[in-house]
Amino acid sequence: TPTVGVLALQGDVREHIAALDEVGARGVLVRRPAELAAVDGIVIPGGESTTMSRLLELLELLDPLRAQLAQGLPAYGSCAGMILLASTVLDTRPDAHHLDALDITVRRNAFGRQVQSFETDLELSGIAGGPMRAVFIRAPWVEETGEGVEILARVPNGPAAGRVVAVRQGQVLATSFHPEVTGDRRVHRHFVEMITRSA
Ligand code: GLN
């Protein structure tokens, strides 16, 4: 059973722990470097990326997390988590840190005022079982992807049709939306399988 940490500084931590437990992993809270050192994979939840960035620095987790990611620690980031994992972030605060684990450019709060929060059904490449309900809450989108980054999903329709909202590069997975708030566990199951295969 893989032990999967959820970065528990801020944001919707509990929902991810519950989702991980439901797919047979052991979800644990990560708030300090010693806890980070003990996990087989890490989930970075939604919340507020600039606040999480500040807390990562304050709690001396920023460098250890960067180092572990550089060494191949599997990671899944949802919404603010996607922003933190990115290599380039647009529309953020100049002093916000990110983790450079995913070769993407994301735009923070990218969906305009009218669609700041919305839901849609979308297909995720590599995840079977038909369309998934995707909940977007002041979400980022991916504007550019580097070589080796696989695009897993795009917004299917509406004003933001075609925008990239799920990606994977090696052991790092990210979604603009929040699968932890629906009952659908396929993204978490997929991530736990990524961890099991990499072990
Ligand atoms: N808008 C938030 C940010 O910039 C992300 C929102 C979310 O995680 N639901 O960090």
C-alpha cells in the first residue's frame, strides 16, 4: 500500500485524504520535512497558490519538496497544486514561488469573470470509463507545454473550449479542476497506479 502525502498547509486537504483512502492508498498529512521524507507520492491540493507558496517557505518545505520532485517523487497537483508544480506562472504575485516540476506555463485565475467557477464533463486521455465531471473553481489553465508533457484533457465547449486543463509529465500529474470534490475517484486511482508502477 503506497503512502501518499497530502500537503496540508491550506486548502482542501481532507477531501484528498478521503479520496486516496478510498482507492486503497494510505493518505497522510504533510506539514514538515520529516513527514515529506516518508511518503511515496505527494498531492498538492487546491486552495490559494500564493498563500501555499508563502507557507512552504515559512515551514522550510520549499527546498526539500523541490529536491524530492527533482529526484522523481510522484506528484499530483489540483488547481492551486497545478500552479505550484509549474515551471512558469502568469498572473501571479512576483514573489510567489513554484516548484518547477512540470514544464508548463499556467495562467492563474485564467477563466474570465463570467465563468470563474463552472462544471463540465470532459474526457481524460488514459483514463477509461467515459466522461468525468470536472469542477473548476477560480482555476488556472495551461497555456504552453514543453516537450515531454502529455496533454490529457481540454475544455470541451463554451467560451474556454480547447483550453488545456490536465497534463502529465513523467511522474507528475496535474489538473485545473477538483476531482476530490466529486465522487469520481478515477484521477486518484490513476495517480496511485502511477506511484505503484514507479516503485
Ligand atoms: N485561484 C487559486 C490560486 O491562484 C486556485 C484556486 C483553487 O485552487 N481552487 O491559487
